[in-house]
Amino acid sequence: MKLTKRVNEMQFSPIRRFNPMGKKAEAEGKKVYHLNIGQPDVETPECFMEAIRNYDSKVIAYAESQGIEPLRSAIVDYMKMYGMDYENEDIIVTMGGSEALTMTFLTILNPGEEVLVPEPFYTNYHTFAKCASGEVAPITTKVEDGYHYADRELIESSITDKTRAIVCLNPGNPTGNVLTKDEMKLICEIAKEHDLWILSDEVYREFAYDGREVTSFGMMKEYEDRIIIIDSVSKRFSACGARVGCAISKNKEFMQGMLKIAQGRLCIPTIDQVGATELFKLPKEYYAEVKAEYVGRRDAAYEELMKIPGVVCQKPGGAFYMTAKLPVDNVEDFLVYLLTEFEDKGETVMFAPAEGFYATPGLGKDEMRIAYVLNQTDMKRAVELIRLGLEAYLK
């Protein structure tokens, strides 16, 4: 018996595959600072828990396939805070942003067709595209340029007759790159000229720092017929385990296609949707407080990172990740050393090698991604351990 070519071409998560080494180090008594995965330690807002505790239905019934009406209405009101005018029918609630992405690729890609994605990119785009028998085609960016990709020549040189969409993760994971409105307009113009979808993954929308505006492709009303927005409660509300996301679009044909798939999987958990409804009702003050917390964590990590001789890193403008080039030939070997041989005062650190965030073979071997999801004191210590570990490794 054989597995499909589709699944054989998928990769295991480069973010999670070193977890057994981390577990082993902890079992041996080491404290491991986990910078490898975007799991915030910020508390989930209490309103989520209160809504679940107050849920008193005698039967946990199927929800509507497109999501419960109170949740979709709350998302509509949330988008209005940023001047975006959507209706309930423009939203399909999904099992996290991951299902929204998978369903979108199933809806817009035929076998062998491609989506353009700036690399380095969120690694699971590989898996989501493969589920639709599609391919990820990279737009290569560089750490020295701050991973900038909103450039007409750079984008158009990557478009082929197989290209169906441009994927933008904004703010970016793993780079922290944030698009300006002018850059988004340029991408929209290119997409219209080449008749492409724009798939905008905006799960970090509020995490834009240093005076940068909160931006969304939903603000580009002139191009709304080709724009698909992916959203989630995971990062913004520190509710990763709730698994509530959504796809948003004004394109009615696309939404009907998505609904077919949504009906096939019936619905997502009713109770999680009840809790998520209250999250989208939080006032703007909540976002300001959370953003300030992440700015402090970023600054603590970046300041410590800049103490490493030979490191190349641009301070990220958003999200809660930064990617840096280290003075080593193979970052994976260095990570293995940290987890199996190195310790300082009984402590070590874990990050994600960046090679798995690239589609182009050979790129990212000397880069790492860290998630600044720990408090400032722990972030400073964790990056200090990277520096101390690197000094020992290079000896």
C-alpha cells in the first residue's frame, strides 16, 4: 500500500521537530527557555472564560457551518474599528487560521498551480498548499534589506502562468516585516494587472510598532473583489488553543466555494465560538496594552542580540518574531549543541532554525528565528544564553 505523492512531499514542522531534544534536556534537569514557538505567555482575556462558564445550553449542538451569528457580528464590528465595512455573509469561521488557509487554497488552486509567498515565510504554508495539490513559489528576501518584498520588479519576476495568488503575512512571521498602505496598494495593482488573488494573513494585525499604522488589505476597497483576509484569535488574544479563525472576503463566488467545504466539515466547536465572540468585543485599550508589552520584549531581545559579534538582524516592525543571521555555517548544528551539550547555570535555550522557513534550497542555513513571547527578564536571559552558547560553540 502507498501514500499519496501529496503527503510524501509534505515536511514535518521545522519549528516542532527539535521538541524531543528540548524535552530530554528538561528531563535531565536543565531549564530550557523556549523561543522556538509563537505561544504567548500573556493571559487570555477573562471575558473568554466568563462566556464559557456562563454557557448554559442543555445540549451542545452543531453550529452553523459558516459560524455562529453573534461571533460573525462581533468580527464585523471589530473590523469597523479600522474603517473596514464587512457584513456577516462575508465571513466564514474556521478551525483557527490554519483551516482558513487550507480551505482557501482548496478553493483557489488547481493541482500544480502556485501561490507566491515572500520567503522566509510561515512554514505551514507548504503543508496548506500541498493539501490542495498546489505549490509555494518563493519571492526571496534578505535579512540585510529587512526582508522587504513590496517591489514591482521582485514580485513580477516571480509570476508565471501557474501563479494564482500573492500571499502576504502582515505583520510577518518570521521576519516582523510590516507593509505600509502604499506597499499594499502596489501589491494590489500588480495582482489586478496579472489577475491574481491577494491572500492576506493578518493574525498579527495590531502588533505594529514604532509609530507604524495598523494596516489591512481590507482597507483597499478598490480591489476588494480579489482580496481574502485570514484572521484568528490565537495571537491577538493569546488564545492559541481555542482554534477559532476566519476567512473574510467580499468575493461572493469565493465565499460560496468556501461554504461548500465548510459544510462538508460541518462546523467548528460551538463553545469556543461563544468565548471568541467576547474577545472581538474588547476595547481598543486592550490592544494598546498588549502591544506595549511586546514592544518591551522585542527591545529586550534585540538589545541583547546586538551584543553577539557578527550577528545580522534588522529590528522587526511588528508581530513577535525576529530572524537573525548568526556567524555559523549551520544553525541546526548549533541548536543541537545548545540542547545536548551546553548549559550555563543549569539553563539553555531553544529557537527555530530558519532554513525550514525558506522554499529555496540552501537558504537560511545560517539564520534563526526567535519568538519574543516571554517576559522581558526571561527574553534577555534567553538571548544571553544564545550568545554564551555561541561563544562556547565557536571554540
